[in-house]
Amino acid sequence: MKNSLSLQKELNLVKKLIKNEIIEEKTISDLYKYIFNSDGKRLRAKLSLITSSLNKRKNKKRLKLAAVIELLHTATLVHDDVVDESQTRRGIKSVNNLWSNAHSVLIGDYIYSKAFILMVEIGDSKILRELANATNDISKGELIQLDALQNLSINLRQLEAISYFKTGRLFEASARTGAMLSGGDANFIKNVSKCAKYLGILFQVKDDLLDYSLKEEVIGKPVFQDMKEGKVTYPFYFAYKNADKKDKTTLKSYLGKNKFNINKAYNLIYQLNGIKETELLASKYLNKAVNAANSIKNKHIKEEMLKLINSALYRKK
């Protein structure tokens, strides 16, 4: 319990560090406050704080690093909403909906630049390199996914690569840079990085599952959004792979359409084992993450990583 309270206290300090940014220009100030007013899960910042807790003497840098991670993640979300033409984010109106696409792109760039200013202040070239590479990989993942729209011949390996670049990569970098900052040995860095990578992919698989839900009010965002946007995610992929010619035609008719019978679509994907096989894939990554966590020698860090894995598996939104 004491560890959880300590982590929450540190997260509050990270939040304060991000929000303390005094911006005189009103538009930037309004956008910035609006974006950082909502409370996300801050999983990536948690990973950074947990893995860097090996050496708490570097507390100021630990908080800065967690803030960098949160800024990088938030910038990608703001840009994602433009790409996906999303109207909401975490149950509230998205920036592109309230302001404009141009505002979203530019404030996203502004947040990225804030992250890089803080990175330079941390003053560790290895950490800077890792986070710069991770940011590059996230963009790569988004572009690969854009190319994969309406692609019915996509394979599982390609889908897993998208999940890694889009989500797993920043999870991995959060844990790795935290471990590097704390001066952990090569084994510690390797194990926490692997654990976080698999946790990130599990998080994405679970995200894809949550989209195929009939309970919009529970998950706090529109359901079947991926299918409406023409994205072939895991439930659709597995269902389509298992479908006969007639069902393939039906599934194809839903992809990229804004209006269709959600209950019928869900039942078909369920009957074709799209949900079940996605759950099995989640179990595969759960096991990989748990095995990597169990290789971490530090008991406190191992326990905290296992808690995060558990919360990712059982999350409802």
C-alpha cells in the first residue's frame, strides 16, 4: 500500500510539472490546459517512475523523465485524433472537434517540442537517443496502419508489428529509459524493457477488444470505431480469416462504413471466433509480460510491474 501511495504522489508531481507551464499566449494556454485537464491512466509515466525507482537520489530527473514520457504520449494522441477524425477523447470532446485540425496539429507539435526541451535538461544522450528513436517508431507505426486501411490481406505478423510500433514501443522506451536513468545493470534494463514491451502490446490487443463492445457508456467512447474507420484490427482479422465466402462478403460490407447494424456485426464476429482468438492473443502477451516481470530481481519493481500487467488485462476502458 505504501508503495502505491508513493507512486501516486510522484504521479501528482509529474502532473504538476507538466501543468506548471506558464504560457502567456491565450490560445496556446487554453489548448494546453484543456488537454492536460483530463486524467488518463498515465501507464507510461508509471512505468518510467517504477523502473527509475531503483535510484531515488535522482528524483528531480526521474520526475522530468516521466513528464517527458507523458508529453510524448499526449502529443501522439492529439495528432491521432486528427488522423482518425475522432470527435471525442476519454469521453470529452477532442481538440480537433472543439478547435480545428490545424490547432490540433500545431499544439501536438508544441507538446512534442516541450518534451524535447525537458529531455535536453535531463542531459543524458543515451536516454535522448532512445526516446528520439521511440518517437520515430511511433510515427512509423501510424503510417503503416494508415497503409493498412481496408487491407483484407493483412497478416497477423503485420498487425502485431503495428501494435508494437503504435503502443508497445513507448511502453518499452518508458521502462528502458527509467532503468537507464537509475543506473540499472544490463540484465535489469533488458528484463524491464521486455516486460513493458509485451505489456504495451497486451494493452493494444485489449484496446482492440474493447472497441468491439456493445457497451459504449462503459468504455466511455464510441464503439466499433475501428471498423467504421476501415481499420482491420484483431477481432475483425480473426473473424475474416475464419469466414466462408458469404460471411466474408458481409464483413467486407461493414468495413469503412459509418452506419451498419452493430448487433449483427458483433454477433457475426463473435460466432466466427474473432473475440475468442483475440482473447487468446491477449493471453499470449500476458504470459510473455509476466515471464519477463518474474525475471526482474528487484522485488518491489517486480511487484509493481505485475500490478500494471494485471490492470491492463482487466481494464474496462
